[in-house]
Amino acid sequence: METPQQERKMAIPEVHPEHKEYWDATAEGKLLVKQCESCGEYHYYPRVLCPFCMSDKTKWKEAKGTGNIYTFSVMRRAKPAPYAIAYVTLDEGPKMMTNIVDFDLDRIHMNQKVKVVFKQSGDQDNPGPFIPCFTPVKG
Amino acid sequence: MSIEGKAYIAGAFEHPKRLVEDKSVAAIHAECAKGALEDAGLTLQDVDGYFCAGDAPGGALSMVDYLGLNVRHVDSTETGGSSYIAHVSHAAQAITAGKCNVALITMGGRPRAEGKSGVKPKKFTPNVPEVPFEIPYGPTAVNEYAMAASLHMHKYGTTSEQLAWVKVAASHHAQYNPNARLKDLVTVEDVLHSPMIADPLHLMDCCVVSDGGGALVVVNQEIARGLKRPLIKVIGAGESPKGPMGGNMDMTYTAAVHSGKAAFEEAGVNPAEIKYAGIYDSFTITVIMQLEDLGFCKKGEGGKFVADGNLIAGIGNLPINTDGGGLNNNHPTSRGGMTKLIEAVRQLREEAHPEVQVKDCDIALVNGIGGGLGSRHCSATLIMERV
Ligand SMILES: [Zn+2]
């Protein structure tokens, strides 16, 4: 069986003031995560204050963009086409909600190694920010 | 200060309709309020505390005015489908503190009449912090719970057949409920052959969409003793929210680990003493994970625990959701906590259908997971005793 992933119109995210750098980076093909200079922890999604120690010394770091699939589900009953929602564990540590794209949806599996790819939200008439998604890689 | 023994559930009412085309959401709340007060033998004038959640149109201010209430205590705690379980606990706390004596809790909605369903993407709410980092990915109620199911299968070897047993039990109970949305008995094979919605959850792993609602009346001991209803005492409660924790997410367990522990400690009972459980069955996986996390079986063994009819009244060791639950009977406005409480009250009063009535049902537990197991949820636990 094969269920090729089809392009899906993604909802345009609301850009909150403290996330401008994040969305500017995705447009350049970079995934940023926040790291706290006080406790050293990475976190996702990005906050102004560290969710682990409430320090305001949180800094943007460019993630390697690699990780593995923590869990996933293929939404079979989706219009116009099925899509795969997942959580990916980044190599830096945090898990993030995402979609698995550019791959046969029937061959996605747990712990699969993936790398980040960016898909633009919205459509041609109303384009939105680029959204970090992931696609499986060999190894 | 404990709520143990301070408050009693005196009135309970489940709206008989599963499709409400001719009345508004506010009218459903009002009909439920009237039903629960009549069940208790109380009147509108007796109510001095009001509780509602996000389904109440206009919130507590609109509803208090609409219902014609004159109250001195309001609480609109919103934790999704578990809200009403938390409301009973909060009502007991308010009664313990002397802030009210007769608390009315209402819920209701009409998602069927309004054409809503669980497979549609969640609504976009402005300013909610996580939304920009989730909404583009198409999270829905079903694919979020499906991710929890995928992980449970991967980590513990839980099977689709085991998930299906939760639905089989629900259908077994629903055949005796004339108001149930789905009354047909189904088999494990029927569940496995129903359409796949979001891997690994089939259509029959998902709760129904239904209109309607329910209401409860919680009163102090003195008032409870003056009424002509069995005494259903609140003996323990707990609530606990859980989310992706800044990226440190662990989707293998629910917050029932915490809410359940708190409730059992307050009540001074253990899982073996629970004769009947109302477990929010938004999806079959939700039941399996709650049963593990509440301590009815070991972590990872929930699949084995629910198999072979163990949840069916008269057959299994732990009868749950004897009205047919959200999977078969009713899931008004996609919030399952209220109907779980109502059936637990029926069981404790020995007013359940004779085919599903649990013998000597003196202690019951209700647990709800509101929100999304694959993102943020709140577990609420309540333990009640018939005295
Ligand atoms: Zn920190």
C-alpha cells in the first residue's frame, strides 16, 4: 500500500510580537529553538520567560534540524487528502508538534530519523509564514 | 481542610434528547437545571451557587440571569469535558467553606444540530500562546488521541483488539438504554472493520457526537438529609492539568496519575474498593490509559485489563459507563464528564437499568480527561459513597 503525501493548505499562524525572529528564520530555512542561559535548558514552543526557571535570559539558537519521530498518526479521513501529524524529538531535546511530509504516509514509523523542511502556510493568494515540517532521512 | 463528607449530590438529570433542533443551547441548560432540581426535590429559589464551563453561552453571567438565579457564589472553571467533575469538587469546597448550600451545575450544547464534528481542525483562538505552533499541523480531537494510542501500542504492545473491547463493553450496556445514540451490540471484528479515521483509531474507537446536556445539584449535609433521595456523599476529589511541558512531553500517561492519587487519599479508599467507575471514553485509548493511571491495573497492562468483557456489568470485574458511555449513549457537546457523573449517581442510588445495575454499589469513582491527550488536558477525579 502507498499513500503519497499531498500538499495541504496549512492554516496561517498568528505571529506574536516575540516570535518575529522565529518566523523570519523559517523563511530562510532555519529552525530556531530557545535556550535558557540561566538553567541551560532548551524549550519549545518559544517563550519570553523560561518555562523551567522563569528566567528572562532566553536566547534563540539555531537547531540542527534533525531528530526522530516520538509518535504520529495519519489522518485518513482528511479532506482533500490524508496527512501525518507527529511529535518529533529534536536532537537538542525538546519535542515539537509537526507534520511528516514528502514521504509515503504508509512507511512512517516510530523513532524514524527525520530532518526539517519548510512549507509555506496559506496559499498563492494569501501566503503566510513558512512552517517547519519534517521528512524521513536514511540511517 | 478536606471536603470528605461535607457535600452530597442530591439531584441529577440527563437531557433525554441526542439531537436538539428546536431549542437553543441556553434552553438546554435551563431544561437540565429544572430536571436536576426536580430530581432533588428543590426549587430555583433554593439555589445559592452556580457552576458552568465553556459550553454555557455567555458564561456564568448570562446563565445566572437567564435561569433566574439569585446566587452568592459562582465558578466557571473550564477544563474541557472534565470541567463538571471539577465543579462537583469545587461545589463541595464552597459548601465546606460556607460559601453556598445548594450548588447547581449545568452543561449542554447542540453540536449535531450545528454540524460540528471531531475530525474538523480545532478552532483558531487569538492570543493562545501555543496555537501558532500547532494550528498549521491540523491537530484535531481524534488525531491527537490517536498519537497517544500509537505510542501506547509501540511502548506497551497494546493492540487494536484490546482497544475494541472498550467499545464492545459500551455497546453491551447501551442496548438497555432507550435514549442511547447507538443501541446495536458490536463485536471486536465490527470495530476493526469500521473505517480508519486516524491511525490507529477506527470510527468505532471514537465517541459519538450528540446534542443535549445534563445538570447536577450538590448540597450540604443538613439539606441532603431533609430530601427524599438516597444520600450520595462526596468523599474525595482531585484535579491535575498536563501539557507538552516546554518540550519535555511524555504522552505515555495522563494526569489521572495525580488527580486519582489525590482523590483516593482524600477518600481513604483504594481502587479495589471501587464498585463502579465512570471513565470518560472520548476514545477507547482514553479509557485504557485512565484505568492504568488510576491504579486499576499496572501501567501498560490496560489493554489486557479491558479485554474479554472485563468492563461489562455482570461479567467483568470493573463495570464502567453502564449507560453506554460517550462511545454509545451520549457525548453532549463533546464534553463527557457530566454524563459520567449522572450514571454514577444512578448506580449509587440503584436506579440504573436492572440489566446493568451493579450489586451493592456503595462506592463509585468518576474520572474525566478534558482537552487533548496529545497536547494539553486536565484530569479530574471524584469519589462518591452511598451512605
Ligand atoms: Zn531556565
